[in-house]
Amino acid sequence: MYQLLYILIKLVVHLPKWLKYLLELKLFIIIYYLFGYRKQVVLDNLQLAFPDRSIRSLKKLRKQFYKHLIDVFMETIQPLAWNKQQMQDHYKLLNVELVERAAEKGSVLLLGGHYANWDWVCSIASWVSKPAYVVYQPISSGHFDKLVHLIRSRFGSIMVPNGKVAKTVLSNQRKGLTAIYTMVSDQSPMLTMAKLWLPFMGVEVPVHTGAASLAVKSKMSVFYIKTHRVSKNHYEVEFEELIDDASKTDEVTLTKAYFNSLEKQIKEEPTYYFWTHKRWKHAGKKP
């Protein structure tokens, strides 16, 4: 099964550009028009985030989002066909030197959201001199997980399951190993595990604090990953420093700073946020 999946994906990523566009159009028609995958969830999320906008405006935004979603889906597998230079041509880190300078003093945490193309940050290792660890959520299907792991680690990043992050960071710290850690941290925690609630896009929701807590304990420099979609299959990243030493603050303040940066970017161009996930499902349930 793994070999079949691998061959199929290799065939797709090597298709001529016009044929890829045709495939993407068919996928859009199937997902958006035929199955209507989570269309109501997306509309509900958009209404919560932008209550002052008209339904017509939000439905137009929803359609634009689904077109981008198809792009991201296809882009996820594309690195399998690229070498290092091709990857860097499509995903440029404009001021990575800030991260490199911070890493000279100690470990660094890069925090991103499900915005633009969040998957290509796995190529971070090709840009930095320190070991680069990327936190990921394992896929339940072993075959798919193995394949996605292969693609994400293609350019040297070390993939860490989200359940082993703290163990990995603390182990490296004991060894005196300076590293760069990358996490996407805007998921919704389980209601029973919620420790902190914050307003996100004007709606109070539970948020994860684990990344901030780890940064504080490990005295990391922390940056927000601000990804811009330049054009189809082309992105540029700017790193915004949230704090140079997280031990100078606390996990609540740092988490707020992260969500403020993410929210600001979403408001600037909402098309590229991952609106299909149920980020606001616990709204109004705060104890």
C-alpha cells in the first residue's frame, strides 16, 4: 500500500503544469460543489469572526478559501519532486538571519498558525545551521503517516510527534544542544484540558499554552512565523520576534502575543486561514 501511494503521488507531482491545474479544478468542483465539504462549518466560523460582514461577502470569501485549500493540498506533496533550491525558490525565508542570530544565544521557538501554507515550514532545516525540529500530529493511517513524514523531513528537519515535544526539548537541553523548534499552535484543546481562555477573532475560546510554557521553562527566543502568499505555489516568510528570552515573561502573556500576531494577519487577508477546522467549537462553554 505504501509503495502504491508513493508511486501515485510521484506521478501527480510530476504532471505538467496545465494538467495539475485541471486536476485542481476537478478537486475544487468535487469538494466544494459536489460534496460541500464542511461548507457550513466554514460559513459559521466566518460569521463568528466577521459578524459585521454580509452573508454574500462571507460566501464569496468562503469560495476563495476553498480554492486556496485545494492549492495547499497539492502543495503538501509537491516537495517530493523538488531539490533544495527549488524548495527555497517557492518558500522564501526573508529574514531568517534573525533566527540564526537568536540561535547563537540559545534554542529558538518558531510559532505559526494554520495560515497560508503552514506545511512548507518543514523545509526550515535547509535554511538554518542549527538542528531543526518540527512538531507534527501523527496520522492514524500508518501508510499515510509514513509518506507524509517522508515528504516533511525531505530537507533535513527532524519530525517530532506532538506527544513527545517536551521530552525532546528537555533531553536536548540536558545535552547542551541548541536547536530550533517549530510548532503550529492554534488548534483547539479538549474542553477538559483547557487551562486558558482568550478572545480570538472576537470570540473567547480555549487555547493551548504548552508551547509557551515550554519556551518559558527553556528560556527560548520566540518568533511568530508570518507567511505571505505571493502567488500560486509561492510564499514568503517574515519572522516577528515575540520575545528574546521567554523566561522574562509568563506563558499567558506569551500566548496572548502569539494569538495577537495571528489574528492581525488573518484580518489582513482572511482567505488564507484554515477555516474548515472547528476552532470555535467551544465558544460560550467557558466554566
